[in-house]
Amino acid sequence: MNNCMLCGQTLFGRRDKKFCNDFCRNTYNNHLNKENVEVIRITNNKLKKNHKILKNLVELSKLSVTRTELELLGFDFNLVTSFDLSDGVVYRKVYDYVIQQNADNSMIIKQIT
């Protein structure tokens, strides 16, 4: 006889059974994945914040900004969904928005449709 991996209750049924019920199985697995899920949640929240900042600027028709302006709004330049460097121009993408950083550090925000 085996015991439940979470609560220790004696198990009945299949030989390879590890948990006495779905609650114990889910609780055990959620605990194992908590750190990974937390990192993903924090990262997704930061990406959402970056996206919201860009969306608000586009809605206000403020399509040309400085890096300082974005930083003051809380934009995290280290957290984007993709990054590209082409002909001296830096492109940072956050889902459906692109920030084009020109050689003079001016930034243009574009929405991808």
C-alpha cells in the first residue's frame, strides 16, 4: 500500500496511484510549480504595463517620444517581446506595438495592424 504524497492518507485502487483525490494532486502540483508560475506572472505583468503605456500614448496621438519620457511613465526597456537592430535603428516590439529608436535617440511608436 502507498500513501498520498500530500496528506499521507492510505491509498486504495491502482498500484501506481500517488494521491487520494484531485485536491491533493492539484495542491501538490501547484506547490511544485509555484516558483515558475510566479516568475511568469511577474514578467507578464511587466509586459502588460509596457503595452498599456504604448497603447495610451497611441490613443493620445503622441507617437514621437524620448526615452526619458517613456522611462518616466514606467516603461521597462529590458522587457519587450522582440528586439531588432537594422541599419542603426533599434526596434523594440511589445505585442502589437513597435518602438523605433533612431540614431538620434528619438523614438517613434507604431501600432502593428
